[in-house]
Amino acid sequence: MSNPTATARSLASGESPCRVEKDILIVDADLRVCETLWTLFQDAGYQPCVASTAQDAAARIALRAPLALVVDWSLPDCSGLSFLLDLRAEPRTERLPAIMLSARDDADDCVRALDAGADDFVRKPFSPRELLSRLRVLLRPMPRAETSTRISVNGLTLDMAAMRVESEADCGESALPLSPFECQLLHFFLTHGHRVYSRREIIGELYGPQAGGQHDDRSVDHHVFHLRKTLRALGHDTVIETVRGRGYRLTDRIASQAADAVLAAAPAAARPPASAAR
């Protein structure tokens, strides 16, 4: 195995662009963080590459877009927020999976990062296992074409294949793009009826059963908050209900329609008789 310190230094100095389809671009001026992430991603089977500035990262992405991006909030030449906003303004990189890292302790930083285009937000110092888990969620494949990729509930339609949400409501917007994580989070609620799920259960469903102790419960709150902001533009911000002291659920008034949507997507042979459904 190559020496991670030497490799991180050489890549950060501009010796090599991203090369292969499993590239993860690390954008951070802190060499220790780059070394940690380089080793983490390489051991997980990815090909890490490093940039120490936004300008260097932009040049690498222009040569070849990576599979995903891990970017620090505080870069030498600009903020990570500005860098992400620029990426999201370009069609080629508007859906590039991105995780924002930050050593800042402002409670609103996660929301600001998500608003700028980050798919996830991780505070420094971070758990390498947690970060890798979050990355794998972002890179989780979307449903295959032969399975139902569209779920409609009370005028709200989630198109998993196109990664967008559509609405029949007359609220100005008719469709908006979603990040991969937002797609999975909304899909979870739309396909799990009216039962209340705790934050720990939601983390387990999205990140895997072994991830419960690695993730901050507040990350669920931040993602639900941001998803609601997206749905508000479509007139559906009440689709996810907060149950104080317990967690979140699909609102009761559309839960039965969600069940109907899942049933309609099932093969005819698997559907119960009409009398049994009543």
C-alpha cells in the first residue's frame, strides 16, 4: 500500500487528477484530515484524491467529475459553502454527492450547509466509521427500473429514478430535484405508513442496523427540516409529522393513501381481494 502521508501531499500539490470511476475527492487544507480520509477511503475500496483549495478542486472536477466529494467548510481561497453553490449551479455537477465537514460549532451550520447544496454534514472531529457510513448511503444505488420507482401520495409523487418530487398542488412549483439522501428519506416515510419511528430507528433504516451508535440523532432533525423546506415549495411540508418525544411519521391524513400507493405498485397476484382490503 502507498504511504498515505506522501500520497496526500503529492495529490494536494497537484500532481495527479482524479482518474477512475470510484474516485472520492477530498477538499481540505488540513493534511492530517486528508491523511485520515485517504486511508479510510482506500481501505474501503475507493480511490481517494486530494485538493487543498477550491480552485484546485474545481480544476480536478473539470478534468473528471469524481464519484463523490468531501469538502471542508473553511478553505484557504473561499468558503466550502460558496464552492458548493458554484457546483450546484452547473448542470454537470448539480447532483454530485457531497458531504460538508466543519469544525465550527454554530447550531445552524448544518442547515446552512444543506441549503448550499451539501447532501450531508459532519462536524469535526468526526468518527471515520460514521463518515464512511454516510458516504455509502449517498452512493447507495437507486431502485432498478423493473421495480416501482414512482410513489404517489395525496398529490405528491416521488420519482426515485429521476430523483425528484412532483406535486399536483397549485403552489407555483410543480417539480423539484432531490438529493440522493432526500430521495431515500422521503421514500422511507412514504412507504412506512403512519407508524411513529424514533430517530434511532430512522438512522438504522437509512444507514444500516449497525449504524445506530455512530450517528447523532440531531442529524435526522436537520435532514427532516431541510426536506420539509423543499416540500414547502410544493405545498406538502406537512407530509412528515413530528411526534414530540417520540420521533417522526407520515401524517395520518395521507397514511392510508400511502398504503394504497404501495399496494398499487405490487404485482396483481400479490394483492389481497378487494373485500379483504376494506
